[in-house]
Amino acid sequence: MKHSMQISESIGLGTILALSGGFMDAYSYIERGKVFANAQTGNMLLFGVNLSEGNYQTMLNYLFPVLAFALGIALADTVRTKEPNLLHWRQISVLTETLIAVSFFPTTLNLPANSLTSFACGIQVESFRKIHGQGIATTMCIGNLRSGTENLHHYLHTKERKFLDSSLLYYGIIICFIIGAVIGNAVVRILHEKAILGCSFLLFVAFLIMFIDREKELRENSVS
């Protein structure tokens, strides 16, 4: 599989973002009252269930993360349309994602903590849509599972290597997401609400990786 021309679509960056995606979901679910940071379908389901049962206070715990997730998408799209400056718009998105503030929220403030975490996830899902030209999400798995299985099915029928490569890429990102959840669970057991700092570290690494200008490197190599 050829390397992507854009560092924002590289496997390395996608791996780190998938790790952070799994980490955030594990953190919000385990430490912050069983609310999903990424899986907004689950939050909508639980919102509907609690609404139907008249648990109006509880239903807000699932409603506000969904709204924050949507707001994160809107903000990322706004940043994308602005004129470029010293930082690439995706670097600005990743910096906006950093969740250091959440680590200072006690468990009595799970609602704003989960909302901020879902806000960060919305930024990530809007800002990073592709890896090696393939439409891949780093914050959820259902679409990746569908595409990975579809490509594997095509490979079994055609024996074309490109389908196998695509399938392995999709499944690989799913595995990274799961590993991120495992790491998140382990860190939560040690640091509790401060565990989100581990995710902030991953996002900062992603920010630094994006300083690599692969297009510039290729241009310089072609000239030399």
C-alpha cells in the first residue's frame, strides 16, 4: 500500500487518533457515569429510554453530549473554511480537542465533563475522515466494520490485493480503537478522573506529527 501524500491521512496518525477515540469512550463510560463520548447512537438510545420512563434528569446526561458532539462538528467545519495561518486547520482542531480541563472536573460534574469530551470527539470525527484515501472513522467502529467486511468479501471473490489491503486497514483501525479502550480502562483504574490526561497526551502527539510535511519532502526529493 502506497503512503498517503498528506500526513493527515497517514496510518501513523490514524492509529494514534483511533487509540484516543477508544480511550475517550472508555473514560466517559467507566469513569463518567456510563455515557459514551463517541457512540452517539448509544446516547440517543439511552436518552429515548429514559425519556419514555420519565427519568428527565437522567436523560439530560445523554442529550447534552449529543448536542456537544454536533457542536464540535460545526466548529471543526468552521475552522476548515478559514484562511490558513501558522498552523494547519487540522492542527488547530487537535489542539481544541485537548481535554486537560476535564481532568479537573470531579465526578459530581460528569455532565459538563462528558459534554466537553463529546465536543472533542465531534471535532475529531469531522476533521479526520480518511486514511490513505479511504473513508475511515477514528472515533467509531460500525462504518469501519462494514467497509472492512465489504472489502474482504470482494477480495475473496476477486483475489485482488487492493481489496485485502483496504480490509486490513479498516480492521486495523478497529483493533487500535479497542486497544485504546483497554489502555483507557487501565489508566482510569489508576488515575480515575485524571485519566483523560493520557488521551490529551495522545492528541498532543498527533498535533506534533502533523508538522511533518510529506508533500514538501517529496518535492525536495524529486528536485534533488
